[in-house]
Amino acid sequence: QVQLVESGGGLVQPGGSLRLSCAASGTFFVGNTMGWYRQTPGKERELVAIMSDTGTTNYATSVKDRFTISREYAKNTVSLQMNSLKPEDTAVYFCNVFWWSRGRRNTYWGQGTQVTVSS
């Protein structure tokens, strides 16, 4: 079983910065991808940024050049540095890890952390 615990959300003014962190415990399989998704009321959860265990990254177009994802593999943590925040970045941010095993996708979610960008 894998558990994910996020931290670092909060209230920030437009143009400000926040750093989200996620600590994972449990057994990971090779070929895993960790990352961040976000969700606002009435909308589907969307990908923000993900990073594979080989270092390949994928960012949502809306956050490219503003957000940076990083991982500490030895500690099973993933972080998201968010700069130049905009009001439209306001959402609940969820940490995620997934991998494929025997044709089945195994995915785990954190409980979410609120990010509010407002003056």
C-alpha cells in the first residue's frame, strides 16, 4: 500500500510563489511516475506536472515556464515549485503516483492541499 501526504498549500498574492511537497511511503515499482494534479469545483481533475523515475517530465501548457517539478528518488518525495502564480491557479492540488504492472495501472492519490491565489 502507498500513502501520499502533501504539504505547502496556502494563500498567496498574484505573482507570488509557493512550493508544494509530497512524501510517499510504501513500496514503489520501477517505472513509476509521480506528479501533481489539480481540481476546482465543478471541473475534472487535470494534470499539472508529472515526472517519471527516469526524469521525463510533462507539464500542462498553462503552467510551463512558471512551475517546476522535482523528485528526490531516495526519499520518495516530489515537489512542485510554483512561481508567478495567477488567480486561475487556485485549486486543490493532489499528489499522485502510478505505475503499470501486468497490464494494470496502479494509482494512488494524496488527500489534496488547497492553493488560493488572491489579493
